[in-house]
Amino acid sequence: MAKSRNDPVGRRGFLKGAAASAAAMAADPHVAHADAHQDRDHEHQAVPSDLTLRVKALESLLVEKGLVDRAALDAVVDAYETKIGPRNGARVVARAWVDPAYKKRLLADASTAIAELGYVGGQGEDMVVLENSAKVHNLVVCTLCSCYPWPILGLPPVWYKSAPYRSRAVIDPRGVLREFGLELADDVEVRVWDSTAEVRYLVLPERPAGSENMNEDRLAELVTRDAMVGVGKVTLSPAGGAA
């Protein structure tokens, strides 16, 4: 970034300096762990990781310099903790299980049907829903990077972004599924779908047997992120709860 008359160091230079300062603060036990040394009765408490301390230190520096608004950061964190994530996708799945008309709309025009429930946003504009059945199992991957439907599944897990998953899901999908604990019968067709920046996928799992008397809220509690990516299934425990 070019330096300006009012910014002789340049924002890039400041960020580099801030990062270095953050690392120094995290590495200095007198700064990072001062409170822990004040009272040995609290030695049993978990000490934040070095990475956590660095992030907090860098955040404080950026806020102090006016480059980051703490309220904006809190809003982003709150969004991903309470508004964005697999719970949204679970709601979509549960609605499709109990409402045949909604399921029909979901399979025909996923983006519009998902928006009906209020789940919209970047990385989820163009959606396709893939229905699992007794004879077809769908598996989602992004072979180029980590394209993922953020509004309904949140941020992608580490394994989804890993090179082994991205390559082996295409080459040996059954082997990958076995590693996730999912063994499919030989007569079940496995279809692998490659997400892109243009289209992202959500798997509609099979509704588990024994859930016929469950309402939509209880059904949503059963649905997992892995089942909506295709590396798992939705099942019931012997007691009738989520497995």
C-alpha cells in the first residue's frame, strides 16, 4: 500500500509492526501471564494458548489505532456464533422433512426456498440441494479450494479444506466415507459434487426411521453438519435421541 502524506509509515508498515509487537507481548510472561503469577491458587485454571494471546494483543493494537471497530468485531463473532452455522441448515432439512410442498420447492429452487426461512448472504447465493435416498448417497467437496455455503453451514471445517479430503473424495469416496464411520452397501450409488464459486451444495439427508412422531424442532436437533455435507447420516440412538 502506498504511503500517504498523513501516513508516512504506511498502513502495511504499521500492521507488520503491530504483529511483531503482538508476538513480543505474547512471548513475555510478565505481560501475557501477569495475572496468573499474582495468585498461585489459580494455577489450575487453563492458560490461553500462545495463538489466542497473540490474536488478543493484535486486536487490542488495531482497536487502539482506530483501524478496527471493536463493536464491528463483536457483531461478526455474534453472527457466526448465533446466526450463521449448521443450525440454519438443520432448520432447512427439518422443514423439508415435515413439509412436502417446501421440500418440492427446495429441490426445484434451493436458493429461493432457503431464503424463505431467512437464510441469505454471501457464499450462499446460488444453492443446489441434493436429496439422499436408500439407493443414492451424495457427497460434497470443493476440489479447488474450500467453497462452502456459509449462511446455512457456517465456516468450513478444517478437514473440508484439507488437500487429502479434496483429492480423495473424488478418487475414493467410499474409502473417505468409511474413515468418517459411514459404511454404505455396495448397491448404493455414491455421487460426488464439486462446489465452485458459482454454485454450492447442501445434502438433504434421509429422515431416520423412528422419527415419525417428532416435530420440526426436535428433528432439527438431530441434523448434523456432517450429514449435510454427505460424510454422515442422521440416525437415532436406541433411546430415541440423536446418535
